[in-house]
Amino acid sequence: TGGVASGPVSFMKIFNTATEQVKQGGTRRGANMAILRIDHPDIMEFIHCKKNNRELNNFNISVAVTDAFMEAVKKDTNYDLIDPRDGKKVGELNARDVYTALVRQAWENGDPGIVFIDRVNNDNPTPELGQIESTNPCGEQPLLPMEACNLGSINLSKFVMENGGGPVIDWEGLKETVWYAVRFLDDTIDVSKYPLSEIDEMVKGNRKIGLGVMGFADMLYQLRIPYNSDTALEMAEQVMAFIQRESHEASKKLAEERGPFKNFEKSIFKDQEGCVYRNATVTTIAPTGTLSIIAGCSSGIEPLFALSFVRNVMDNDKLLEVNPHFEKVAKERGFYSKELMDIIARKGTIQSIEEIPEDVRKVFVTAHDISPEWHVRMQAAFQKHTDNAVSKTVNLPRDATVEDVLKVYDLAYELGCKGVTIYRDGSKKNQVLSFADRSEKESGFMTAVKERPETLEGFTTKMVTGYGNLYVTVTEYEGRPFEVFATIGKSGRSTTAKTEAIGRLVSLALRSGVNVEEIVDQLKGIGGEHPVFQKDGLVLSIPDAIARVLERRYLKDKKSNKRGKREYSLLGETCPECGQTISFEEGCMTCHFCGFTKCS
């Protein structure tokens, strides 16, 4: 018709809506991955397409960055924008400006990630079938069109044994499991049913499998090796090199029994001696959020998200869960107590608890105890011995800067990673919080709605509004507002009901750990039909009056937003299914309490 296409982002919104309607297994949404080349004319729109945290929530997005672009960034020069239809140049941008925009947006809310696409294609086993343009939703499995994932993970924590001189790795047991796993994954290809004949043909033509690991952090705990150490990096390379070698030997053995993959003659292996494989690729480090919960081990190659936490079970019973390796050491060393485990569950780390021996604190580190550099170096260590890619999240503290994110991206490229995903704590502003704040004064507040103690102290303030006298009662817990009860004078049932509803919702937010400043910014400035003057100025409405009470009591020394916020902005993250603390790891949002994951 001569019309102009509206661009990739507009079609992403259509797919996002469709995904929202099609639930996986009747309960969970699906997940999409959108990757756009850095030289696409719409790259700037794509980089900022998830700036509003309420849009494209069923998509992970990454930018496919080329080596030429990274070189242009280094030299601070322009690079070409290419029309994907005809391959012609249609414009140019300054590489460093685009890279800075990408990094800043990732700092704001974790999206987009980066895929080093040339590095991915350098390891493409079947280039005659086409170039790889995208990956699965968590980024660890580069795929050609119509290919599918076939992934499995070995629990490394099961392969540590005592030999009299201390804990060591059971290499023979690990080898046996690797060989069984490769055979199992290859069998899975033949028994699986695929929705399209084209998918069936491509999957069986290349027979890609991805054998990976989980429980790596638990293995390090057992070996008494700190995650953030050179020894841990050496162990990562040693273990993954062993798995890589044995899995390829197992695939060669299968090729002798069953024949190589159908597209072998179109692969990079056809002219290589001793490289007749059953599978085009064999190893992948995939997310194991749900698998690791079932197996009772740490996720993938990620550090543990917490050593101790409280899990809600049926009938609202609370079950304290402690990492078994930490619990064993705590009991052996004589510092275990339920009270201490409760403290650790609130803090999320043991690094500041001096009653725990220093050598134990050094070994039992968790995700946010580890600097971003160690996250990247660990990913690179596993990538050296992995056919496909590694799913890993680089966790950053809330106060990390844009410059910190830039260092992560640069280091990932320098060390040979195929991509990188970062998550800055608390940067997903449209969701409720994980730990309300990791400062000492707020360590008692968790993500989930806090139960009300039997007795609380508080205060009541009278405010004159255009609807009558408003009585605002605020109860406090540990010096912070915990609940708000609002009642209005003779104003009719509708106004009374709305006032009560506002109080209940504010209470829910406070009990969920939302900062009082955020609540004040949301309520202050909301206009009503009957504003009235008071000695402190104009009271616009009932919510505005409640905000003034909270502000006067708790924000005396802080400047709040005078106009009130217009967009919803809460701290941190909770699971949308169970309301518990959610963590970002392996390139994905994962709940260790109920098994929810955003990517599968």
C-alpha cells in the first residue's frame, strides 16, 4: 500500500498483550525476549521502551552490540545505522552517546541488557544455516529461527565428599552423571512434541542441548571457598572445563551409536578431526530458579540470595529456613541459635554480625556482599568452558552509580562474556519492596505484609477539611508509622467509606515496608471539591490532609515533593504470586519462596 512500518517496538506491544492473555499452564504468563541490533534505525526508541515500568512487562530486552560499535565507543566516533530490509545506510549516531544512554537506562531499571552478538556468532556451530540474531528469554541459549531450548542442570552440591583430609570433589561421580545427563537430554529431543513441523525439523537437525550446573554456591560453602575469591574462579574453571570435556566425549560416543546430528555437514565440525558429535552444542548455564528449589540447592552459578529467611506456608504458618551448610557450621562452631537465625533473616547478610567468627563470615557471603566485579569475573570463568552462553545477573547495591554499570558492561566485554544483565537493588519502582532498606534502622521490615503486634502506641491528630473534621490516628512500630486510621465527621456514607479505604491502603503500604516519604509524595497535592484554609496553608482534600499529618510528624527535616507525584513509584520487589521477597538472578526475576519466575 506504500505505507511505512511502525517499527519493532509497536509490534512488541502487540506481542506483550497477547502474552498477557495466554497463560502458561493456566496460571503463569509467558516470557518473551526482544533483541535489536545496535545499528537498527529505531535503536534509541528500543533502548527506552521499558522506561515506563508498567509497559512491556512480559518482555526481557537486550541490545545486540557489535565489535565495530564497541570500537567506535572506544574511539568516540559515529557509527552507521543500517536499514535491515536492504542493508543500506540510513543515518549515523555517536557511539558513545548511544552507549551512555543504554547504560543509564539499565541503571534506572535493569533493562536493557547487552548481547555481544559477534561473539555469539563466532561460536555459531552451523553458520551455513544462518546467523544467530536472538536468544531465549534469559539470554543463555543463542538460537537460530525455529530452534528450541533443551536444557538440564547438575546439582554440584551433591558432588562434594570428605576424604579424611577435608572436603573434595567427587570427580568420578560427576563424570558418570554428566554422561547420563547428555544421553537423557538427547533422548528428550526425540520424545518431545513440537507445535510446528519447521521447529521439529530444525531441532532434530541440530540437536542442540545445554547441560549446565546449579548448586555452585553451595559447593563453595562446602569447600570453604569464598565466592568472591580467585580460588572460587579457579574452581569454577576447573569444574566447568571438566563438564565441558566429558559432555563432549559423551556426545561423541552417542554419535558413534546413533549418528551425528543431521546438519553435521553444514557445521564447523565437518572438517575437524575427532569432532563428530551427536549434538551441535552441548553445554549451557541456564537459570534454575524452580529446579533449585525442588533440588534444595542454590540457583545456577549465582551466589545465595540469603542464608536465612522466613517462608510462609499453609494456614499462614511461618517456617524459618536456614542454608543447611551454614547451619551445620553454626552448630559445629557453637554460635547457632534461633534468635541469631531470625536476625540474619531480617538483615539478609552476616557480614556485620561480629558474634559470627570472621573466617565463617568470609566464606558465607551472599549476593549483595559481592562486588559487581566478582559477579562478572565468575560469569566469564564459566563462559570460557561453555558452548552456548551463561545466564547470570550482576547484582548492584541501591546506591550504585551509572559509572558502576558502565564498568560492568566494559568488563564483561573485556573478559569474553557473550552478554550481561545487571540489576540495581530497588530499581523496579512499580513493584513493592524486597528488603525495605538494608540500613540498620529498617532491618526489621521485610517485603511481605508485616503482621500487627498485639499492642502498638500512636497518636491522633485532628484536621479540618472541606468535608468536616478528619481524625487521623497513626500507630508506630520501632519508631516508624505502621498503620493509619482515618475517620471523618458527618459527611455521609460515601465519604466515610472512601476515607476508611484510604487509611487501609496507606496502612497496607506501611506494613509492606513502603517508605513514608513515598506515601506522602503520592497523597500530597491531590485536589478535592472543597479545599479549606488552615494555619499551615490550603488543605486540598482528605488524602492531602493525611499526607500533611505524616509529613509533619516524620519528614520535618526532609523536603517532600510539593506537588505530589503523578506516577506510582514504590521501592523494591515482591513476588506477584506469594508476596514474598523476590530476587534478580540468572537474568531473571525469581522467587525462592514459591518458585515463581518471570522467564519460564
